[in-house]
Amino acid sequence: MSLPGTCVDPPAARSAIDRGIRAAVRLSVQHPIVVLASWTVLTLLCALLVALRGGSAFGTDIERRDGSDSVRADALLRAYVPEGVTPGRPNEVLVLHSPTLTVDDPAFTAAAQAVAVALQALGPEVIAGARSYFLDGDEALVSADRHTTLVPLVVVDPPRRIERVRAELRAAVAGTPLQAALVGSASIGLDYRELAEGDLRAELRIGVPAAIVVLLIVFGSVVAAALPLAIAAVAVVVALALAVAASALAPVYFLVTNMIVMMGLAVGIDYALFMLVRYRDARRSGDDVATAVQRSGADAGRVVAFSGATVALALLGLLALPTNVYRGLAAGAMAAVVVAVAASVTLLPALLRLLGDRVDALRLPLPRRRLAGDGGRSGSLAARAAAFAVRHPWPCLLAAGALLVALAAPALQMRIGFAGVETLPPSVDSRQAFERLQRDFRVGALADAVVVLDVGHGASTPAQQAAEAALQRLRAALADSPVFVAADALETPSADGRLRVLTLPMTGNPESGAAQAAVKDLRTTLLPRALADTTEAAGAPALHAYVTGAAARYLDFFALTRTWTPGVIAAVLAASFVLLALAFRSVVVPLKAIVLNLLSVGAAYGAMVLVFQHGVGADALGWQQVPVVEAWIPLLLFTILYGLSMDYHVFLLSGIREHWLRGGGNTAAVVRGSAASAGVITGAALIMVAVFAGFAAGDLVMFQQMGFGLAVAVLLDATVVRLWLVPASMTVLGERNWWAPRWLKGAADAAPT
């Protein structure tokens, strides 16, 4: 088959893009060894940087600069209480448990003593303090069945030290009757990082072999199948190095590694697939190697460049969101896409020039009629599906549309949040410790709410008295709270007296609905009520109150996401409309593309809600039912899916428009264009589904949701949308598909080509 070679971008832009692509390909053809050597050196240097710095470059902290309540409170605390609001308060809890012994047994005591010795050996620069039942006899640190005891720890700089503390603890209890597990924000963050690394291995273990199988079926040659993998590997390594370098300038969220690997594999393989198919077509048509490489670079390279620009454009809006989660993940995905495009139009042509016809070496005994080689014959599955949709457009349109709408309907019940420690695998230490903590104790170990009262510079005595009275009223109101542990609340004034800070420990974890509901009530009801009388105190200025803490920060992150989502979606839709309108010189085509892409994205949302929130098929797939969809996933999923699906849409419509411009009518163009492009689309979609399925095969719920949503959307997009909805809708609309106002046609026709 041949790739569509029609206009996929505005004529003015096409001229500049064509010149750039042709120049890059020509350079690669003329100096293939230099280009290959340059990419090899760059990749090796990037790999070295990732190996040396990658392990410590990314963090688990979510940072925002949105002017929200928690951001203002944290800024005040950094400025006026730099030593921390609770410098001596435990920040990690060691849970010691024995299924057979109680704390009163000598063997339990001896093992606990060995743990204490190991902790003391770390020195005060690691463990600054600790409490223990064996030191002070505090029964509150012992469970009712006396098989478990808590050792609250003050760990210095927990993000950096927690791995060392955990290693020492595991060594100390090895061979003893005790089980030791840490729970706290740092230990939970460490577990998330370790699980993310394991999920990355699962992604490679499942996604790469599946992609290899598809590539072997597509090309029937080991060498040809290896080239897209090489391009993807280069894209992943270079993009990871860029992320590591960026981490020296700004905090980068740790999930960027998994995002780069997923996107680098998916688009790197797909873009190389497009180029290789076009190169082989050129060779079969009689072109010599150099000419075939340049033709494939000029024709397929334009499609690849447009595809990369489309995905990058969709992700661009996320960079405006003032948080390192969206910015880091979007920038990582964009870096992978940009590097994949650059390698596809330079490194791949150089490799093809050097290999020539040896690209088909090590052929496999497969049928000659393969996904990328059926030429769009009328007997192919794609051709039959398109022909059926053209013959029966309304039934296909209604049936396929109803299917996607039905799948999308559950998305109306989507609830966003963050996966808590209870969603970690049962074998993880921090989850085991958290469950024992929840079952046997009532302590605020993981969550707290920090109330910050700003009484102003040079605060008067009446203002201080008003602040004290407000905090006393608040503590009294929280005395019977099932969530706030008011008895353990700590009050910390700033050194200059400007701030009065009340730290309220909370039961459970900050991701829980109970904790977040309690913080909402604190912000909207309890705190305003406690402050109600302060403005009436003689001479006392109004107090400014803010609430921070992990649960409060999550609530503000959700609010940030809700605030920015409509604008990001509107910007992506508007940009894609303008781009497609100029590309196809039509208003109907971009409107229809927007509707169809929104249907496939909505269906992916609905499928996620069905599986993860409602548990439909979750057990069969080895996933757990959870109450929420990870907060950052819907918006990020939309931008990625919209970019990828628009890529396929442009590719398919380019083929249809090419045949339409040749004459023969709209109906024939729909059938021929759909059949001619469906082989590559199917192969590319199968590769992406394989990569995304590998992404979903890990232990972290957030990756399961992301991978599943992407896989479902791409699969629906390549089948229901491309094989049925597009041909059927284009048949129903007929020649109206290509309608455009006179000014749009005039602007496009007048542009230089």
C-alpha cells in the first residue's frame, strides 16, 4: 500500500515544513555515517546522565503556585516559621508486630531492643528522636491484643534518609519474631517510587514484546521490525535525559519517567512504522535506495511532523497549569514526541540509506498479505468494513454512535481524587503498617490540618488575645471530632508573633474522603465560626486564616484542576479546528473530527469509571476497585488521546481527500481512502494498545487507570471510529464534507506552496 501524500497542513506552513524535512532527509542520505554517529554519541551521553542522576532527579511532592489557601499558608510558614511548625513531632511511625508474641514476652522485648540499637547507630543526624513503650511504658503505644506496638520517630530530612532507615530496620528484624514496617509520608513516597520502577519494568516486559510481534507481522522481517524499536529507544533515552536536566531547574514529578517511556515507545514505533512502509513502497515502485529514502522522508515525514505537532499542541495547554504534576508529565510526553519526530526524519533515513534492501533481511515465513501490505485491496477487512459503512451509512452511524455514547455515559459519575496508601499492594510495608494503625490505634500519623492565623506585622495585644481566643474556640469545637485528634493538637507561634499556628493531627490518610470532608468543614464552617467574634474585639484587626496540610493541598489541587480544565479543553478544540480547517480547506471536516474524537475520549472515561469505580471486570483483569479516578488523569488523558486520535484522523482523511481530488466522487473516495490507509492505522493502533496495556499491567492504580483508558480509546478509535463512523458520516454528508466559506478557500489558495 502507499501512504496518502496529500496536504495535511496549511500550504504556507507546508512549504516551510517540507523544506525543513527535505533538508534533514537530504543531509541524512548524503552523510548517513555522520548522522548515525551523532545520534549514537548523543544517546550514549544521555544514557550516562540518566544512569548517574536519574535515580534522585525526580520527587513525589506536588507543588502548586495558584494562590490557593494552602499555597498562601505554606508561603507564610516558610517565611516566618522556617524551622517548621512541629520540629520535634514524629514524622514516621515504626510499627512492630508479632503474630505469636506480645510486648510482655522477653523475646519481643529483646527483638525491639535490637531495633532500638540499630536506630541509635544511625546517629542524631538521621534519627533526632523517638518514643517507645519499652522506654516510658506508655500504654497508648500498645494495641489492645498487645501483639503490636508503635515507635514514633523523628527522622531528619525524611525524603533523603528514609531508604537508609528502612534498610537498617529490615536488617535488624531479620531472623527475629518481629515484623517491622514504617508508615509516614516519606516511607509511602518511597513505596510509590519503588512500585513505579516495578511498573516500568512491567511496561517494558509486556509492551515491548507485544509491539515486536505486531512489527514482525507488519513487516515480516526481523531487521525491519528492529528499526522502529531503535527509534523508540533513542526517543526514550534522550527525553529522559532532558527531564533529568530540567529537574535541576524545577521540581519534576516522579511519574514523568513512566510517561516518557510510554509515549516514547508508542509514538517512536508508530512514526518509524509510517516511514518504513513508505520506503518499502518506493522501492517496490522502482526507486533506487537514495531516492526511496528521500521520497519516504518527504511524504511520510510530513505526516510524522504533523502528527508530532498535533500531539504537542494538545499537550501545550497543560504547561500553563501552575503545578509540577501537569507541567512535568506534559513536558515529558512532549519531549518524547519531539525527539521521536527528529529521530524519524534524520536517524531512520540514515539507517535506511546504509541498509538499503537489507532492511528486509531475516525474513519470516509469514503470509505476504500483511497489515501494512495489502494495498487497500477490496477484499481486505478494512475495505469490506468501509464498503459496508458506505452502503448502510445510517445504521452504521447510529449503531456505532450509540455504542460510544453508552460507553461514555458512566463518565458522568466520575469522581476524582488521589489513590491512598490502602490502594497499594497488600505486600507493601507501608500499607501493612497503615492497616494496623487504623485497626488498633487512634493516632494522627499520616494526615494533619495546619491552621495559620496571620495577625499582621507589629500585632497588638488585642490582636494576639483575639487569635488566642479563636484557637481556643476552635479546639473546643473539635474536641469530639471523629477525624481530628484535638487532644494532640500543637500550637506554634512565629518568632515575631505575626503567626499563630495550630497543627491538628487527623486519623486515616489525607487521600480519604473523610479527611477531605473534615478539612472542607474546617474551612467553611468551624474556622469562620471560631473567628466570628475576633473582629468585635476592641482595637483588634481582622485576622486572616488559612488551612494547609496534605488533605488541604489535595482539595486545592482538585479545585485547580476543575478551574483549568474547561479552558484547556476549549483551547485544544479551537486550535485543532483552525489547524484542520486550513489543512483540509473545510469547516465540516474539523467539526466532525472534534465530535468523533470527543466521543472516543468520552468512551474511555466511561470505561475507566465502569472498571475502576464500579468494579466491572476489575477482578478478571487483576485490578482493584477504587472510589476515585486519579485527579490528574482525566485532563492528561484528554490531551494525549486527542492528539493521538487526531493523528489517525488526519492520516485517514488525507487518504480520502487524495482520492476525492482525483475525481470519482465522494463515495468512491471514502471506500478507497479508508482501505488504503487502514493497514498502517491498524498496525500503529495495535502497537499503541500493546504499549498502553503494558503500562496498565503494573501495581499502581494510577498507571492501571491511565494505561487502560489510553488502550480502550485507541482501540475504539482505530475500529469503531475509523472503520465505521468516519466512512458512514462522510457518506451521509457527501460533498458537504468539503464545504468551506469563500474566505477560507481564498486564504488557503493564496498561500505560497
